[in-house]
Amino acid sequence: MNLVVDIGNTRLKYAFFRQGERRQTGYEREEMFRLLEKYVREGEPVSIFLSGSGKIEDSLRSRLMHYADYWLEARPGMPLPVSIGYETPETLGFDRIAGCIGARLFFPDKEILVVDSGTAITYNYLSKADVFLGGNIAPGMEIRFRALHLYTDKLPYVKAEQELKAYGRNTHDAILIGVMKGILWEVGGCIAEFLQACPDGQVVVTGGNSMYLEKKLSREVFFEKYLGLYGLNEILEYNKKDNKT
């Protein structure tokens, strides 16, 4: 059994995998440990991969390591099933790499653009030759809403909604539509540019806020909520095989 744990900027995510199949996924720490203890009691060896763009607590790391028959933690320069063509790999967020590796599972032999809509919106490019080429980073939805409120005297804080009017007739709606349609136009423009350069390429969208994009982008776009967790599991499997050779 594999357990992959991703510590993000806003929450913890985890998934248990057996032979590449995702078995359980969640966000609650104690539920994760309850499942982990269950597998250990049943005598099943557990391989654990810990990764995070957020702060990883020493107590969480120690507690996870206690159960691990095989332990792996994300670090710069670690073995990966893709090559890194990024000028500053030491500053590259591991979630960006994991998303591309997860996308490769679903779309082998394709040029890939991965759009991850979370705290930040990242645009990540993976070549057909499995080289991570880089990408772009933009403020996410929550950052945009909060910035308008924090850096002005009178604009209110607004929360996201699924249904949008054509334009706002009050300040609340003007902010709501401006932020959400701004993101939609930004993502749509990036996708159009990618497909113009790579007509046979594949666009994959993931992230906590991807649900706001799902009904508004073309059918050719593939959505996978747990893309990064699939990628982490692939990295874990790659390192386990590398460790045996």
C-alpha cells in the first residue's frame, strides 16, 4: 500500500494507492492516521511519500515515519520520471512537477499543459519527450478577492459563486464578475495560445478551484481533481524501483 501526503498552502491532502489504483482520498489528518493504522494492523507494508508547498510540521513527519516501511520526502534533485528543464529547479514547487507527472499517466506521448487552480494558478508545460519546460504563476481566486478588499479603502470582501451575470450592477457583483471572468479569460487565453502552438496537445485542469472552470471551458479540456496525488504516487513508485536496482 502507498500513502502520498501533500501539505498545501491551505490544507492537507492524502491518498492511499494499491497497484496504481486510488483507494481512499481525504483531507482530515486523523482520518488519514486511522486508515494508516488499520493497514498496519492488517500486516500490510506501507510506503509513504510526504510532499508540500506549505510548512510541514516536524510532529507530522515523525508520526508518519513511525508507520513507514519505505519513506520518501520531496527534495530538490530527487529521482523523477521526467527531466527538469527549469533554470532554477531548487525554487520549483513540487506540486507543479507532480501535476505534470499525473497528467502523463492519463495522456502518454502528448504535449501537455496543466492548469492548477488553487491558492495560486499555475500553468505548467510538459513536452512529449517528458521534459518539464516551465510555466507561469498567477494569483489565485482567493488572493484576488482579498487583495481588492485589503488594498482599497471601500471595496468589500467577496466570495466566489458559480453563476455569473454578464456584468455587475452593484459593487459586490462587479468584483465577483471581474475576478471570476478575469480568471476564466486568463485561463482560456493561455489554453488557446498552447493549442495554437501544439494543436495535438492536451490541456489538463486540476486544483481546489477548478470546479469554477469546469462548466465554462471547452470539452477538450480534461479535469482531474486528484491529479497531483496521482503524480506523487508515480514518483513514489519510481523511487521504490530505483532503490531496488
